[in-house]
Amino acid sequence: MEKLLIIKMIKNCFKQYYTESDSLPLSNEDLESLAEQIILIKNEQPKSDLYEVVNDIVYEFLTG
């Protein structure tokens, strides 16, 4: 799984909630952690939709 693609998808997902990308509420460490979680889920559930997994993880991050 391409980690850079996942990171870009995470950033795009955050842009739905925050209009300015400079104000994203996550550090580089958080971004790496979210990407690793997504890769792990996709490896465990290969038939799951990547877009949905990214959205679920970002939503959990924002609400959790």
C-alpha cells in the first residue's frame, strides 16, 4: 500500500472539516499514526474500500 497516497487522502479528508490546510489539527506524528492504522486495516480487510477506511479513521480522530 502506498503510504504517500494515504497521507494525501488523509489531508484531503481533513480539508472537508477545515477550510485552511495550515490549520489542520494534527502533527506529522499524528499523520503517520493515522496512515499506519489505515494500512493495518487494509491489510486485515483487503476488500474494504480505502476511501471509506480513511474517512472512518479521520472521523474517529476528530471525534475521539
